[in-house]
Amino acid sequence: MADKKKSAAPKKEASAKKNYYSVNGDKLERIKRNCPKCGPGVFLAEHKDRASCGKCGYTEFKNKN
């Protein structure tokens, strides 16, 4: 039987949604901001100069002050 070669490309890890929340007592608080168009459950990605939604494309630019 022929040996199967393993692929050299590393597997991509899924984003850990558990890192987007914090637990304070009995309350669950969101750390990251939600998209105002898509609603709760869709988070904005934080970039150097902006925050953007990967689902609808909503973008908020940060001030350069």
C-alpha cells in the first residue's frame, strides 16, 4: 500500500468566540464591539486605522489625533 503524504500547509484555526466575552459575577459582558447594522453576535474586526464588519462591510475609521 502506498503511504499517504501529509500536507505541508498548517491548518487554519477558527476564531475563538470565547475570547470576545468576559464573565463578571453572574453577568456576561462583550469585550469587542458589535456591528450596528448586523446586530448582536456579529463583531467588528479591529484594524490599525479602522473597525470593520466582515459580514456587511460596515466600517468606522479611527481618528488620527
